[in-house]
Amino acid sequence: MNKKRYGVLGGDLRSIKLAELIEEEGNHVNIYGFDNVGIDINFKEIKSIDEFIENSDIIVGPLPCSYDKETFNAPYHSGKIYIKEILKKIKDKQLFIAGKLGDEIVKFASLNNLRFFDLLEREEMTVLNAIPTAEGAIQIAMEEMPVTIHGSKAFVLGFGRVGETLAKMLNGIGAKTYVAARKHSDFAWIKSYGYSAVPINELGEHIKDADVIFNTIPHLILGKDILKRVRKDCLIIDLASKPGGVDFEKAEEYNIKTKWALSLPGKVAPLTAAGILKDTINNIVKEQEGLK
Amino acid sequence: MNKKRYGVLGGDLRSIKLAELIEEEGNHVNIYGFDNVGIDINFKEIKSIDEFIENSDIIVGPLPCSYDKETFNAPYHSGKIYIKEILKKIKDKQLFIAGKLGDEIVKFASLNNLRFFDLLEREEMTVLNAIPTAEGAIQIAMEEMPVTIHGSKAFVLGFGRVGETLAKMLNGIGAKTYVAARKHSDFAWIKSYGYSAVPINELGEHIKDADVIFNTIPHLILGKDILKRVRKDCLIIDLASKPGGVDFEKAEEYNIKTKWALSLPGKVAPLTAAGILKDTINNIVKEQEGLK
Amino acid sequence: MNKKRYGVLGGDLRSIKLAELIEEEGNHVNIYGFDNVGIDINFKEIKSIDEFIENSDIIVGPLPCSYDKETFNAPYHSGKIYIKEILKKIKDKQLFIAGKLGDEIVKFASLNNLRFFDLLEREEMTVLNAIPTAEGAIQIAMEEMPVTIHGSKAFVLGFGRVGETLAKMLNGIGAKTYVAARKHSDFAWIKSYGYSAVPINELGEHIKDADVIFNTIPHLILGKDILKRVRKDCLIIDLASKPGGVDFEKAEEYNIKTKWALSLPGKVAPLTAAGILKDTINNIVKEQEGLK
Amino acid sequence: MNKKRYGVLGGDLRSIKLAELIEEEGNHVNIYGFDNVGIDINFKEIKSIDEFIENSDIIVGPLPCSYDKETFNAPYHSGKIYIKEILKKIKDKQLFIAGKLGDEIVKFASLNNLRFFDLLEREEMTVLNAIPTAEGAIQIAMEEMPVTIHGSKAFVLGFGRVGETLAKMLNGIGAKTYVAARKHSDFAWIKSYGYSAVPINELGEHIKDADVIFNTIPHLILGKDILKRVRKDCLIIDLASKPGGVDFEKAEEYNIKTKWALSLPGKVAPLTAAGILKDTINNIVKEQEGLK
């Protein structure tokens, strides 16, 4: 791949790590939005936003792009960076890549004919992110359980990317792995990979066997009725984004230990997480080059 | 599941095996279309097609349903069984299930308000069929290669259901497993499962490493240019349906051993294959019961 | 197995947990040596040592049995319990089981015709203990590394019980697993299981690839010369008992992060560890019954 | 390793293959004992045995060395080659390597101060040979069973080298793997690797579950009483050398299909088998060089 000029704009420490990885591959990297980062970093921030944009072939925004739909998510910047102002300055020969753009930014970027890309829409990134998510979940289980995962009965609720990756790793460590799913084709894959399949509507009948439950389904799946049947010495780890899949209040009432673990990749394996971002950005850039 | 009356209509020995499995689960089974089967079977064929249909809640046709779009695929029947004639007799409280119906039969069945189902459209069946397909392919490789699969470099072309299942099994036996694919998300899964990913457009650069190649891609992928680089002692097994993915003439010219292996499930594991049919039919029947 | 009367004598909280597990299997359990345990436990301690011994078919001492060769290892007892005094009271129809007896205790027990058993001499216990040891080591690696174990290059030094178990689990999570060993037969097994074999005398040439190193060899293996070649971002986890296999001072000088992790089973999975003790004790008891 | 002069003396086609592999590594290779081989081979046989021995640093005899304790096992030679005559001509700077020497040859070689080595005594060779043995056994199972190995209940009797290797591969393909063994430490490993352990003396109670049984124990283990409980549709593959572990007559009487599969490596993977010989010979040669 030809060397490029990247501009990393805002974001947290993962963005700094990303900037380093991009530079290690021989690219030129500018940063903007870190005037207040407080630790030594290897980059000198460009003070002028215009100069920053002008000197970047690819502008990499934060992940998520914004919390208020108006300004970039730039926790290490002293001021506010208004999204629309920046987007207006980006030319159509440049690429704008960030995470979780949201309808409003997408609409504005489209109207301005930007070549923009949402990292969270990239299938390969969600697949790869499932790896540190699964490993982080297993780390929590190891820390919290008085028994080994090896030999334990581990229930994985949901067979999406995280569920599938988690099931594979649990099995690899030696857990007796049960996967709860809804679709016949999921059952077929679960059988093919050698796990025990549990129809989600029969979860209540089997859940008492669980030593640890990993939920990946993003709606209430462990409600009162099922929690009642969970053993008191079972650990529940919820990996589902808000509102989560566990009635945490009821679980507490029933004295069941729960952990709600979100955004694991950046927490448990920040370097791997940054590497996944970099690879995905590389894929986007290569595809765009291929179009020319 | 409530016991039912099944009518198995036409098909080959796998259909007989299927009839046995359905009966073993406590259902009543009629058969029709086997007056010339030539071996002892446990079923007495109903002579009247009207009686046969009348006494069946579920009519299970052959797989594939027809080779000529007009008559049922019934190699063990002395006469012809015309599809449309039969379909006209089926009532809307009955189910009609067969494999690979084709546009014409689908159209006719729709116009007649039949409740009909194509087994080959069932995702769970294709996933489960990948298991005997993969095992059959491995059996052929074991028979034909002078070295063990363990330690060999095995290339799997394509990462669909068969490719994924095959890669898992090869890895499980101890092959060094390479998977050639095209999509970034496939590369992500290949990496996640620990195989080596090869972009399909770079296949030519890596193929000389292969001790055995399993193709699952149903169009010409191993043409002249790539075959030139395949080692003479490499075995190629093509699992892709017609027209296949290998230029067999060129391969012969280059003295490379090839095997075109189709319809493996019924050949290498007929009982497993019949069991998959039965499970899929059970799923359809349960779903239809659930709708009521 | 017939129900028995067990006497658990001294030891730490793992011994209490062990007492509970033995009782859960329907046996009668006495304890002695916990008058100062400080937490609520389900057992009432027998005050008289004579009564305690008289009422026990099997006396289970601590693990290790003693730190001073004279008194039992009984950290939760207010007084001292002299080993020889106790052993003299044990009859030949009783069994005495403890861990790491040492030459002196063995000699005394032999002279007194005791039926005694050292848990640490039981092969099955060391094999099973390798499981929580390996899992604990992996937990530490997950906690300390900024990357996932999946995809990392993990070096396991030594292919004994812990090395073999660790290699299997690392591979199961998706690490690229290298095992350093000395014997040709070990290389054969390493190859058979699909890991990469590194002759221990060539370790220096390969060690720079390592993202994490797990040492299981109980003598200095990672000395100055090899440490020099270890990458600064590599983590070293030493699982070898004293004196360990790492020159920790040199490692610190070279700025390499090290962890010396001993007695992992009791720390990371106390319930599993107690279960392993129980199973091993059960095996001994069954074997002794079989002899009669 | 320095290049050497090898002399391959007698043996079957595997010895020819071995000669080729040794030559491919850059060594000089002479052969003797193939004047009647009947196929084109790349080597010109030295006609004079004295010249043959004189020009060989390492003399590689057949495997097994002899069937009559007197002459070499040389099926492709027109005359007889007397072992003692040859051994007398070998000098002490030369190495003599063959398989299964037997007491008499060992005694004679010792008296003559030969540096001789029995391949079958090499642990690494038996470990590596377990790989083609296991794969060959699986191939037979695939060919003979009407169901897939995936999902089948496979019983492995014995947990030696072949048993362990076979269990791993069966598990890797997706079989439900049961291992019957006798020792507590074997049970520990079986549990550690995630298979189901069956105490050999309880085999009768579990054997009815088996879809396929692989025996590796070289004495009668599947006698009348256990065979009675084996299902009629179960396949038995005996891998144990004579007298084998199955009462074949009883099995036939009970209509149970059996296969006695011996010497699989050379049959199912001759090239792998020759490679294992070569690697083992290399190890011996390297060790001897190291001694100087």
C-alpha cells in the first residue's frame, strides 16, 4: 500500500495508540484534539485545524464519533470541535473515517458529498472485536469464579459474533459449552462445532446447570423467571450493550453475582483493539484505491 | 411432538432410510413409488395413490424432486408419477415437503394454495449436510494421499458452509489449514478460528505450498494459470457442484491428480444424511404446528 | 464407595473446603486444628485429639504436612500439634494421608507400620493440579498483557504436566503456541499436538518472537544471555517452584516485566483445588478397600 | 548436519522411499538387497557387499530386521543376506541402525562392539508413528460406517501413544470421545483433554453406547461378555498387534463388524512413514555426532 498522510482527530488513548500503529507502517501522521492529553506522546499536535485537514489524505475521527451529535468526542481537547465545521472543510479527494456516525452526521456528510465511512458498519471489525471481547469476558470469569473454567458448565446466550467466538474459546479451555439460540440454523452450527445447543425458550429448564452464564443478547433475557432458577453460586457476565440482558436488581435480590462488562476490547487489550482499528482503516483505504 | 402420518413418495434408498427413521420416532409411515425397489424393506407400499395421499398428513417427496420438471424422481418405481397430478390431490391441511422444487413446481404449488416446503432452502439442512460432505472429502484425501493429513498443508477454497466445516475438521486432525476467501469479514473469521487466510486473488502465489486442495467455490477457480503452479504431488478435490471449480482437462495435462466429489452425504454417510432430512422435516412440521 | 469417618487435621482454608466436600458425599467428618480459624465454619471441632483420632477411619493431614518437620502445618490452631505424637496414636486399620511428608515423617511412619500416603506422590493429583495452574497462568497473562492471548506468540518452556496442559489451553484460546523442550520424544508429542517445537538449546534464537513466556522448568533457564534477547514488551510468567527459572534481577535490569506465580490452584480456583484433593483421597481409599 | 554416506540394506518399498528422502537432504546413498525390485528406482545397486559396507558411514537395515533371526528381511533380493556375515564386516566408526533387532542380533552386535540402534526402541518414532496409525484407523471408520464420525460416540480402549493420538483426532473431527483406561493418572489426563473417561473394568456398562470402538490394548479386552453388550451396528477396529484385543470369532457369531488393522503407517501413509524413519535416523546420527 502506498504511504499516506493520516490525520487522527480526537478520541481517547486508543486513538493515540492507533496513530502510533499507522505511523509504524511508514505513513505520516498528524494529530489534532489532544492539546490536553497530560501524558507524553510521540506526536506534535498541529495547532491549526485548517493546516491539519489540508495535510491529511485520510481523516480518522473518534470512536464513537460524538456523544452530543454536535461536537467530536475529544476528551483530551481543551475546547470543543464542531463536527459540521470540520466536515465542511474536507475535500472529496479525502476520506473521513470514524465510528458510529449516527443519522445526522451521515446526512450532513452525504449532502456535502464526502467520502465517509463508519467503522462500526464494517463487518470485519465487529468480527475481530469479538476476540478481545470474548477474552475479556473469560478473564472476568477466571477472576470471579472459585473454580476453573475447565470442567465448568458455561452457558453462552446468543450465537452472534461474540457468542460464537466466546463458545470457541471456552471450549478451547475445556469448559462444557452450552449455547442458547433461537434459529434452527444456529442449532446446526452449534452442533457442527460440538457445543450443546439449548433452545432459548427452554433456557429455564437447563439454566440450573450453569456455573457461569455469558449473555450477548441485547434485550432482557435473564428476567425474574429464569433468574429464579439460576444457582446462587453461578456467575453472570453480561456483554450486551444497554439496556443489557439481565434484570440486575432481581439478580441482586436473589444473591446472584453479576458483572456488566462493556467496551471490553479497549479495556483488556488496548493494543489489540487499536490494531483492529488500523487493519479496518487499511481495508477501507485499499478498497478506495482499488476503485480508482 | 404429536405423532403424525407421513407419506414418503419416491426417491432413492435414502428416502427408505428416512421412512424408517420417521417411523422409529413413533409416527405412521406410508410409502409410494417403490414397487420396484428390489430389496427387502419394512414397508408395505400402498397401491392406490389416492389412498396414499388421503392417509398422509405430511407428504415427503424426493430430493431432488424431479429431473424433468414433470415427473417425480422415483428410480424404484415401475411407472411415471406426474407431479401436477399429485399436487392437485393434496389438501391445504396437508404439508408437501421435497427437495429442489424448481420454479415451475413452486409456481404450480402456489397457485394451488399448497403448503409446500423446499428442503434445500432450509439453512439448517445445508449447514448440517456440510458435515458429511466435509468428512467425505477428508476420507477421499486420506485414501488418495501418500502422507497423513496431519502435518499436511491443506488449502480450502471458499469459506461458505462446507469450507468452514472442512477447515474446522482439517485443523482438528492436525493439518496446517489455509483458507482462501474474498471478503474482509471472512478473513476476520478465518483469523479468529486460527487458520491462515489467503486472499483469493493471491492464490497463485501461495498454491505451490499445498499438499491437498479442497475447492468449494462453484465457478472456475483453479484454471490454467493457477494449476501451472500447483505441485505435481498435490491432490485436488473439487466439492463444487457443476460446472465445478477446476479445469480438469488442464489438470490432467499437468499430471495433477483430481477428484470431483459430488453428493457426498448420501454416499459416505447415508444414515447421517437421512437423519438430517428427518430433523429438517421435523423442524418444518413443528414450525407449522406452532403457527396454528 | 462406603461412607467413612474422616478426620481433617490442620491445614488452611483449603482443608476446610475439603472437609465440606467430603461431607457432601455423605461421609462423617471431624476436624481438629482449627480452634482459631476466625470465620464461621460448619464443623464443630473435637476438643480431644484422642477422641478425634479414634473416631476417624481416615486422617487427612495438611498440605504441605509440615514446615518444620516437627509440627503439623496448622495456621488456624492456637497451639502446636506434634506430628510424632499424633502418628503414634494412629492404628494400622486407619489411613493417614497428607501432602509432602518428607523423609523424616516417612521414616517414622514406616517404623510405626502406618498406612500412610503422600498426596504429592500421586500422579493423578499433579496432572489435575496442572489445570488450575495453567488457567491461573493464563489469567495473569490476560491481566498483564495489552494484547489478546489470541494471536499472540506464547512460549511454554518445559513439556511436563503443566507445560502440556498450558500449551493445550493457549492453543485453545488461539495463541500461536511454541513449546521449548529437550527430548526427541517431547518434540514428537509437540508436533503431534500441533504446536511449534523449539529445542531448548536453540531458545535464544527464537525467543525474540515471544509475546509472553511461561516457564515451567525448575532451574535457571532464562538467564542473562537469553533475557538479553527477550523483547521489552514481552511478559514472563514463571511457574517453577523455588529457585524458579528466571534471573529476576537481570530481567528487572532489562526492563522486562516478570511475574513469579506459585501455588496457583489454591489461589485462583480454591474450590477446584479442594475437589482435586478430595478425588485423590477417594482414589487412595478405594484402592485400599480393593486390597482387602 | 554434515552430509554422510548412507547404505540402505534390504527392506521393502518403504526402505526405497527412505533412501530417496535421505538423498534429498544432500547425503550420498548406496543400496543393497534390491536386485529384484521389479520397478524403476533411482538408485543403482552396488553389487559387492564389501564395497557397499566400506562406502557407508551409516548402514540402515530393514524394519523389522529379520523374520528368521538369521537373514535380513529383504523381499526384493534374489538371494539370502546373512546377518552375522554382514555385522562382522561393520567397523566401529560406522553405525548400524535397523528395526526390531531381537535378542540374538543384539547379543551378537554387542559382542562385536558394534554401534547399533533399534528404531523400535526410539520413543520419538513410536510417538510419531501413532499419527499415521490413528489417521489410518479413522479412514477405516469413515469407509465402514454409515454415519459420520462427527457426532458419533467413539470409544478408544487404552491411552498409550496410539490411544492418546486417536482420541485427539476423533475429538478434532467432532466425535464424542470416550477413553477406557485403568490408571488414575490416565483418567486425569483424559479429563484434562476433555474426553469422557471409562474405567476399563466398567467397560461393559458403557459399551452399548459405542458407535465405533478402537482397541489399542494388546490383550483380550473385547471378549465374549463385553461383545454381548456391543450394539450390532457398532464397528470394532482393532489396532493391537497379535494376538489382538478382540475375540474375532465371537464377534462374527454376534454379527458385529470387525476390522483388524495392523502396520497402518506403511499402508495408509507410506511417505509419512518413511519420513518418520528418516527423522529418527537423523536424531540417532546427531546424538552420536554430539558424543564425539
